[in-house]
Amino acid sequence: MTEETPGFDEQQPDVPSGATSDDAEPKAASSSPEEKAAPAGDTGQDPGLVAQLDQVRTALGERTADLQRLQAEYQNYRRRVERDRIAVKEIAIANLLTELLPVLDDIGRAREHGELVGGFKSVAESLESTAAKMGLQQFGKEGEPFDPTIHEALMHSYAPDVTETTCVAILQPGYRIGERTIRPARVAVAEPQPGAQTVKAEESAEADDKESGGPDEG
């Protein structure tokens, strides 16, 4: 009978039933050192993702341009509406004041004849003040040069004491609102007397000769 030497048999690790010896071996590293050094994410860019990003950027630029264009159109629309509103308001005021001009003419004639007294005077002055607040301005004075853009000549004459066509009488005052004339001033005009300019020129030349000692004698 053979004697068993104590400690002779090496103890094998326990292997579960059904497992092979390969399973009992320690598992080798699943990746090489190069693979372990690689980052978790892929450093390369996906061409499809880049193309989608370019499309998004292009679409964003187009939408931004559309928004800027719409904003500019809206600002222009607001300015146009405000301009039209002011124009309509000015036209309405001008139409109203035009209808009041005959009344203002009557008030002016009554003032010239000394008939603007009592309660009528108070009402007339209140009406004139209200019209002035709405922008109505009266113009036209005797002695000012005739301007066909703001004057309407109803009478014509010659005068030796004028050097240009001059308003010598205001038959009906003119009215304007701002720079807009709603009725020209109706006036009587006088022009220089025919030949008066020649006579004055000769008289001026003679006066100059006298001051210089007269013409040279030969």
C-alpha cells in the first residue's frame, strides 16, 4: 500500500460544475493599451451631422434676414400712417377754417366801421382767438411788394412814388396755415409810372455831375 505524502497534491481552485478550465483562468484585459488610451467619445466629425448643422445655420440666417426685413417694413408703415394721419388732420382743419373766412371778413369790416362793440365784440374776439390757436394766420399789408404766389390783384394803377409793383390797398386779407395758403390776399396794386424810371435816372446822373464839378470843358 502506497503511502501518500502529505502536501504532495496541489490544491486546485474550486471550479463550478459545468464550467471549463478556461473560465477559471483570469480574464485578459478586453482592450489593448492603445484602445484604453482612446477617449470615450469619437473625436471625428460625422459628415451627416456637419451637413445638418450647416443647414440649420443657413435657415437661421434666412429667418433673421426675414425678421429684419419685416421690422423695417413695419417701421415704414408706421411712419406712413402717422404722416397720412397728420395730413388728414391738416386738411380737415383747413376745410373748417376756410368755411369761417367769410365770418372773419365780416368781423374785420365791423371793426373798421367801429361796429365791433358789446357782446358781439367778445364773441368775435373769441372766434378769432380760437382760429389762431388752430394755426390760422392773417397776412397782407399795404406797401409790401406784390407777390403773385400770395397776392391776388383785383385793381391796377400807376404811381410815380413806387419803384416796383406794390400793394397799395388790401381789399381782403389773406390767410395761411403754416406754409399752406388757404386764401391769397386780394389787393390793389400800383406800378411805377411809365417813363418815371428814365427821368429819375437822368436826375441822378445830373446830381452826380454836379457833385463831381460838372463835365470837363474842352
